[in-house]
Amino acid sequence: PMPEMFEDPAYAYSTHWYLSTSQISSENFASYGWSEVSPKGYGIAYNVRRESLLVHIACMRNEHGLDSGRLAASLEAAATDVRAMLLADQHGRRGRSHM
């Protein structure tokens, strides 16, 4: 008989990859790609560099409403907010002594 775990709806849900990511941190790669592994998902490749972050987003435009441009804009806005927070904190710490 099939173990109960495989009959659970949570198991069925977990077998679909809605977000597939890959990371490479090297100044030597100008670009590389990654793809979605499900028609209902996104594929995101990112490259963390000293002075920048490169992101490649892939998805199939279909009836599921996926939009790589919209996701890219949201990620850029979030990264800009985080950068501003970190820079504000960095500037704030310069005026204080550290124990």
C-alpha cells in the first residue's frame, strides 16, 4: 500500500517548484541564466558581486499570471530599500563611538 504521507495534499503541493534559484558569486561571469522548472513558477539566478547584484528572472507567461518584469521591479524596489537602510545605519554609526 501507498504510505499515507504520499496521499497528503501537502505532499502534492511540495512536489511543485514554484521558485527555483541558483547563485554564483564571481566577478568573472558577465551573465548566466536559470529557468523555471514549473509552468506555474519562476527561475531566478543571481550573482552577488562586490559592487552590484545581477539577477536573471525567467518564467512562462501563461494563464497563471506570472510576469518576470513585475517580479524584477519588485525585487529592485526591495533591494533599493535595503540598500538605503544599510547606508543610513552606516552613516549613523560613524558619529558614535564603539565600545
